[in-house]
Amino acid sequence: MSKIVIDARELRTSSGRYVERLLYYLQDIDTVNDYVVLLKSKDIPGWRTKSEHFSVVACDHKEFTFDEQLGFLKQIRDLKPDLVHFAYVNQPILYKGRTITTVHDLTTLRFDNPDKHRLVFKVKQRVYAEVIRRAAHKSRIVITPTQFVKDDLVAFAHVHPAKVVVTHESADPIVASPVPLLNLQKAKFIMYIGRPTPHKNLERLIEAYALLRAQHPDLKLVLAGKKDANYARIEKSIPEKLRRSVIFTDFVSEGELRWLYEHCSAYVFPSLSEGFGLPPLEAMLHGAPVVSSNATCLPEVSGKAAYYFDPLNVTEMADAINEVLTNKELREQLIQAGHQKTGEYSWLRMAQKTLALYDEALAK
């Protein structure tokens, strides 16, 4: 029996689905090892263990700070773990015990964020790059969600490919009952859900939508997701003639999201960079035809279940969306292929593979 610490400080962030699902299934499949789950204090009341082998410890050391490098380092050492799984790359670089690190992607290194102070963000990017390199080298095993990210990391950090293992993520069907958005009940619309950071490429999606309006004057574009400074910036940049037809929903509930997936004419994912890309799979689960960027890992994950375009080419993006809107046979092929593709992924298999990697790291 070993003591395994899992850093789950990002459980309630937009990218926290990975560690939440990992913890959920590990409690079902591992009755041997003891686990200490590190959560931020504010997240502890909303997460309950279902196994006597799992305990929770408050961990309020903020990511990418000196406190993470020093205070978090002391907390981990005091726990005396046999293995630490850093579910996200940020970690104390001076910790020398057995570790596994999950690197979700290198996107943050390659794109600015206008919502952040430019100079501060540039400094953090450089620090982040160094943390990635050191984490990749000192970890016994590195996990990535796709082959694309594995290859990217190997080239960036100069680690041996055998050290990096791919464990695909998955998507879950939304169990909440569909809840219609009243202003869209009679509308024909295409949609996107997610963050509005620059690599999500929403400005070009809006330009492509403007071209589509020539052939589909009643078509609306729905951009779903909690409004922040980046969404506000994008909203202000929209031409006056499009203001009423581009819908910014702000936060949507699970039921509202399910309704959007089930009623959209197409789900469009224009991203320039992803580590896995869950939203297209979620859309497929709920019967939406997916029109996707062909960048980074997206063709690897969606395969033949999406219709692709060059995300830097606005005209090509508009043409691809139009083809899915107007070609009934293509739409049906994508919907059927989407149902088959989502069946290829499983959070349970991801957790089983991760547990096997724990055993491997502990044996080294």
C-alpha cells in the first residue's frame, strides 16, 4: 500500500473536468493505495469522498507564485508521500520525490491574453516554460491527453518519448433536462461554447459568420460562456449590423447547454490550439454536427466525425459551415460518425491507465 498525493487545486476551474473525473473513477477501482487529495479550501465543501482510502487536505497555495514554490513544497514534504501526481503542470520545481505530471498542452506559451497585464503575462510565460521543462525532466512519467501534445512536449522539453504517455480524455452526456433559451426557441443558429481567449479564434468565427449571412440571413451565432473582459472586448468589436444576430449568452446551466447542443444547426470550434478539445465531443454526444478547425490535436480527437477548415482562413471557415448547413447527407454522416467517435473515449479507461502508471512510477 502506497500513499499517493493528487494536486487537485484546479478542480473547479474551466479545465478541472480531467482531475474531477480521474478522482471519481480512482475511488471505484483502487482499494489498495491511500490517497490525499489537495483542494483549495473553498472547494472542499463541494467535493465528497466515496472511498475510505481517500482523504482531503486544504491547499491554498496559489498557482504560479513564490508561495507555490516554497509553501506548497513544504506542505508536500510534510505529507511524506510515496508519489505525487501533479494533475496540472504548475508545481514546486525543487520537489525531488517521485512525481507524475500531466501536461495538458503548451498553448499558454504561444498566445497572449489581452485580459492580463502584458508585461506581467510575458514574465509568467517565461517562468511557465521553465516549470514545464523542469517538471518534464524530473517526473518519473509525464501524461498528455493526445499524441499531438506528446510530440509537442518532447520537442519543446527534449525528453525521451518513452517517458511521455498518452491517456485520452472523454466527454459525458449532460443528464440535466433540456432548458430552452427563450430568445432562441424559434431561431436557426450555430454555436460555440467556451472561453474567449485569443487562441479560441472567435474574431475570425464572427467574420466567417458575417460572410454566411449573405446566404443565411436569418441565421444567428450563439457564443455561450461566462462573460469576462475578453468577451466584453469581442462584443464591443462586433459591427453594428451584426449586433442583434450575435448572441452572447453569458453563463449557461447544464440544461441550457444541452438544449443548445440539441437544437443548433452546427457546433463550430474555430480554435487555433487545443490539448484535447472536449466541447466538440460533447456536441457530438447530443447530436450536433461539428465543424472544426484542423489545428493541433483536433483531427486526432474528432477523426472523421467533424468537417474541417483552416482556422486562419475566414472564407474557408464560412464555406465549411455553409456546406454542413446545406448538405443534408453530410450532416447525417457527421451526426452518425459523432455518435460512434464518442464511444471510443472513456474516463474509466483513462483512470485505469493512470492507475497503472502510478504502479509503474512507484516501482521505479
